[in-house]
Amino acid sequence: MKALFPPGHCRTPFYIRGKRGRILDLVDVEPDPEERAYGRSGLPAVPVWRVVFDQHELWPDYRGPDRDRVVVGIFEPWLEPLEDGG
Amino acid sequence: MSHDHEPDHDHGHLGHGHDHESHGHPPGQRHPFQPDLEDGPYSWHMALTDAVADLLLAKGLITADELRRTLEDIDSKSPALGARLVARAWVDPAFKARLLADVNAAAAELGIDAGPIPIRAVECKPGEHHVIVCTLCSCYPRLLLGPAPDWYKARAYRSRVVREPRAVLAEFGLELDPEVAVIVHDSTAELRFMVLPERPAGTEGWDEERLAALVTRDCLIGVARPTVPPA
């Protein structure tokens, strides 16, 4: 996930910014809410992916099993490949 | 719930059988009225809603009856509709596969209009428990399950269930073994979720109606599991 903090409306919660996740599946292609928030069309539509984050990645002090995780719908412009190619 | 909020309470105290000293206002003094809906502040968003509705009506784009009918339809949705889907999925594996692929289409098979927003079912399995939230606002499959409970929209639930889900579930009375992974679904995009819980043991041979009665709203959110009441 990109660690961006743009002004204005977006659908990316703060707690996953800059974190590493895995793609689960493609949800759909949807108009970009960051454009629609200002009365624009949001087109061309952008892919939305469901991304899985391990709780221990999100919260270093997480007390719980390694398999606990969070699944979040992410608009593709917020994704960037991992440096190690993972 | 305090009795002060019961709408029928302002009809005098005769026959209520409780003593006035503990009642919060002096004897002989009139019971305070319950506030009417209109007694709260008229907010900017309320004014905007009224203005848009008035314009749509004035321009003839919708009729008052269509507006009323839509509100009635929204209010008629309830967790019982989700429970019917779950019960059918428990008895019919082919239906379950279709439900997991497309909740809205599967609902239509049972004559249920789940609305235009796509809903995804997340399946609890042995070793895997699912729970839903919207950390950004309060997204909820309301066109299938009806309005969300107040706690679902509260900041406490929304912020804590992604941070310490096991503690939150324990507060709801759901203690999960460490072998069971907790998977939280955050509804951030144009997708809503419902939980497909596991069918409880001891329900072999039950018909759909009996099964559906086990599936409550909280089971469909994932803060509870269906349980068979003791015989």
C-alpha cells in the first residue's frame, strides 16, 4: 500500500497505508470516489481489489494468532508492488 | 431501557403501581413530556434532504407515493431475509455455491430484492470465523438486512474490531479458540458483506424454517454464532 495522505475524500483507511498485503481477488471496476467526491465522473473507472493484511503486519503489538487478518477493498491507484517482488 | 422513553407513559400515574419518590420529579408535578422527533436541532443535512425531496416532487421526477413506498420498502427489510438465505444454503449445497458467488442473484431466486449494491457472503468454516465492519462510515447490507444496529455505526466498534477483534467478540459473548482464525472484512468500497455462519451441530433433519430461526442479525454480522436452544 502506498503511504500517501492526500487531502480530500478517499476510501482508504489510515491503518493500512504503507502496509504490506496480498491480493485476494478482483471485486469490480468502479468510478474513482476521489474524483466523484468533487462532482466529477470518476471515469475511467479503476479496478478495486480485495487485499488481505495480516493483523501482525498492521499492529506490531497485536496479541492474537498469526492467521488473524483483515480484508479491505482497495482502489488500484493505492497499490504498489513490493520491492522484493512478492 | 429507561421507562422514561416509553411513548405511552405520559398518561398519568394511576394504576402504574410505582412510588413517586423514586420517579425523578416531585409529587404533584407534571411528568415531563417525551421529546418529539422535531424537538432536536434541524441540521444542515436534514435541511438538504428535505430540499432535495421537495425539488424532486416539485419537478415531477418522483411522486409522494413513490417516495413513501420506497421508504416503506427499505423499512421492510430485516435480518429474517438473510436468515432465509443462510438456511437454504445449509440444506442445498448448489444454492450455497450460488450464494457465495452472488448474494443478490441468489436472493432473487427466493423472491428477495437485495437491491442494486453487490453483496458478498463470507463463509465461516471450522478454523475460520468472519466478522464485518465499515471503519470509514457505516456501510451495511441494509437493502437485505434492514438498518444496521446502532453499535455497528459507533466509533467504538468500528475502530476496535479491526484492532482487537477477539476482545470485541468476547464482549459480545463470543470467545474463539486460538486455532480459529478471525477474519475481519472492512467494507470500504462498493461491496457489502454478510456472514454465512456454520450450521450448528444438533440440527440434522431440521427444515429451513426451523433453521432460519437460529440465524439472528448478529450472526449475519459475525459477532455471534447460531446456537441451538437447550431442549
